[in-house]
Amino acid sequence: MVAGLLVAFLAADGTAARTSPQVLPKPVTVNVKAGEFFYQLKRVGSTTLAVKKGTKVTFVVKNTGATVHDFAFSSLSKKTRYIQPGGSAKLVITFTKKGRFPFLCTVPRHAERGMAGSFLVKA
């Protein structure tokens, strides 16, 4: 009986007919080149690096340097493993909030020497 009343209420209200599924942004890939002592980020298929809130981003990090590096979003508690010279790693993050998200290399003194930046997520 309760189910019947709920169906009748939704049909009369029209809420069920107007509700549409939420459309999420398409996933994005960002290539990250890491070296001494820099990061170079490039979004695949776009000239802009920023993404919309709700976007799933795969960071593909390639270490082109001569020493170990990683790629970390400390405020999100997300990071790659240490990447050996010539190696690569992936980091997948779905950005659920807008803002600037700082990233850095957590190897001692690397961030201070230039391996840091921020990633922009728009509303």
C-alpha cells in the first residue's frame, strides 16, 4: 500500500518525470613530465589545463630526470610511488570540489627547488 501511495504521489507531482540523471564531465588525461627540478603538465586533447568539478583525471607521470621523483597532492592524500629515472606511474583523482589543488614532489628539497605547482578545478 505504501508503495502504491508513493507511485501515485510521484505521478501526481511529476517529480519522477522531471528528474534526469546527472551528467558527469568526460574523464581527462594529463601527461606530466618530471625532471630536475620541474614539472611540465599537458592535458591530452586540449589547450587548457583546468577541468570542471566532478572530472576524473588520470595523471600519467614520466620521470625524464636523473634521480627519483614522485607526484603528490598532499591536501588530498594522493601520490604516486617513487618513480625511477625513465619510469612512469599513473595517479587517478576525481576532483569533487572546485579550487586550486597544490601538487609537489615529496623527495626532500625537490619542491623547494621548483617541483611544485597547482592544478585548477572550476565549478
